[in-house]
Amino acid sequence: MNINNDKSTYVAPYKVVLFDALDAFYYADVMDKMEEINEIDDYDKACAYANAIFVIKNYKWDSLSDMNELDDGFDVRVYDNRMLCVYAAHTKYITKWIGESGTDFIFTPAIQKAIQFSIKTHEIYQKQKRKGKDVPYITHPLTVALILSQAGASEGVVVAGILHDTIEDSVEEKKVTKEMLVERFGENVAELVDSVTEKDRGLSWSERKEDALEEIKKFSSDSLLLKSADVISNNTELIRDYNCDGDKTFERFNASKEETLKHTLQVIRTILEGNEECPLVWDLKMLAMGLNTVGTNIFMSKYKPALLEWDEYDENKELECPICGWEGIGVVNSDSHFCLDVSCSVCNKMLLVVSYPLIDGAGGEVEEDDEDLDEVGESEMVMVHTCKPNKNSDKYEVFVDDNYHYMD
């Protein structure tokens, strides 16, 4: 069976057909062995329909090997109007079977071929190193592929992870092109690699990074997953280096520490906006918090949180993060007895600090210019306490010597 992966040649409508697994193996695309079950105009819908039928028909099998041993089960395929096979459901489940986690690294021929190709591009032809370090560059694409495999990515996405920098970083005399990747690894892999490749290295750093953010907004879910793994690999390494070498780490980049961190945080925010269901969401958010910590001295001094009194605070007001560009209702931290703070939900940058009102010993609120404060003695000042409003009632929580009492 040959699957045509060149989507530009597909002709609608698409026939979804059912094969007995044994017939599918021996007879491949023989027409009289097929059972047509539907005809659909949209390719993606036809593939989704095929996947659903495949799961229903093969629910009793624990693995592909079990099905093959007993010569039982079914395959479901999609053919275009010229009766060329354009999709087979077993290719989706061969590495991610029903009931399995889908996170095992499957050392398939395609992955082996991609590793060899990437080693030649990064190591054999140029001895490429990680920026500013005596570490072989090939460690990075292999790490990206491992992250993708653990995230349950398809074989094609894992292969793209291994190859994702081959176009961008290949030397002129051994230049890798998209067409070359199409020929060796198929249209889908080549498209994924091309999507995460910078298109114009001649632009300034800021122009290239602005263009990159705009490109991410157009990414498919697979491109977003690939980009996520790339960002996680690069910046986990950056944080580890920073913990060892401090600000010296940023001397190897073409931009300042602030610019580098802000851009990466904006990339993470853009990825999360593009696909909230990405399996690497938690990793990205933890990474963003780590990067914010690395830049905290710059961010807290240059982008200070707004200071508000309690009666000025609107918990439903949307905020904007000056670091990553996120907009929305912030994450509230009310653990303190003296104030609450509101942070960005992506990078955890503190955006607001809201002071709780003060009350005097009689239970009245204290104004900043309250003349009574000028008249009380030092011993009486202990009767002025932080007053934390209780959102669930009309009472206040009054904090005195690490204990609290309710007051109307």
C-alpha cells in the first residue's frame, strides 16, 4: 500500500473504506476487497471519520501485534476521487494504540533516517556547537525529539523535531532545502520543519523576532507542539546555564538579557493562545515562571506593579502584562495579611499590589490623614491593624499578632 502524502494533488470527494486486516495486507488496494462506508467532501473530516471507525472496529485488541498474530481486526482508509490512498487509520495507531499512553519512543526506520540526516547536517559537515559552549549542537534536536515523544507526538512530528534546524543551520556547500526534505521524509515533515524555520536571516534581530511571533499565530497544532518542544529544550538549558554562570550567560546572544527573556515569554504566550490543549502547556507555564525569575531584577524595577488602595481595586478588570503581552483577568494571591497581589497567568509577573484597609481599635477605618493618629501614643498604635476584607461576608478579618478575628 502506498499513501499519497502530497495534499496539493488530492481530488475530492473522499471515500472512507473498511478493510479486513488480512485482506488489507495481502490485497492492498484491490477494489473488490473494500467495503465503502462513507463519502465525505472534506479531507480532515474523512480522516477523523476513519479514525473513529478504526477505534470502534478494533476496540477488543490491546495492541497491533495481538491483532496481527490472529490475522484479525480491520484497517480503515481514505481514498480520493481518483482512488489513490491518501490516509490509513492504522498509521495513527501503530505507535499510539488504544489504551496505551502513546509516550514510548518508537525507534522506527524514519526516525533512524532522520537522526542520521541531522547528525550529518549539524555534526559531520560543520561540527556545530551550542551557542557559546563546547557542546555538540546535535544534542538539541535529539532533546526536542525526546520531548515530543514523551508528549505523545506522532512519528512525523518526532521526525520533524529531529530535523527542525537542518534548513536554518546547514552550511552553504551542503545546503538543506524544503524540497530535499519532501523527497526524503515526505510533505508533512517538510512543512513542519519549514514552519519553524526563520525565513529571512538578513533582517535585524528585532525584525526577525517580530516576524517569528506573527508566524506562530498561523501555526497548525503540530507546528505549535514542535515549537513548544524547541522552546522548552532551549530555555531549560538557558536557565540551567544561568544558575551556574549568572548574567554572563546572556553575553552569547545577539540581544540583551531583557530582550531575550521578553521575546521568549512572548513566544510562550503566543503558543498558549494558539493551542490551550497542547500537551506541553504545563511545561511551558513552568518554564515561563522560571524565565520571569531569571529576569526579576529587571522586570520588577523597570515594570513595577501598580499600587492600589482596596477601594480602587476592580477584580473584574482585565490587565496587560508588559513582559509577555498577555491580557486578561490576573491570578490573585491573597495569602498575605497586609495586601493581595495580582499576577500574569502566563509568566507570573506581578501586575498589581492592593493594600487592605486599616481599622482602629474601635473598628473604624483609618484614613491616611486621620488626625486621631497624630494624637495617639506609641503604646496605643498597636490598636491600628491590617484589615483584610472577606469576600464571602460583610465581615473583616482583622490580624493581630499572627491571629485573626472577625469584625463587622
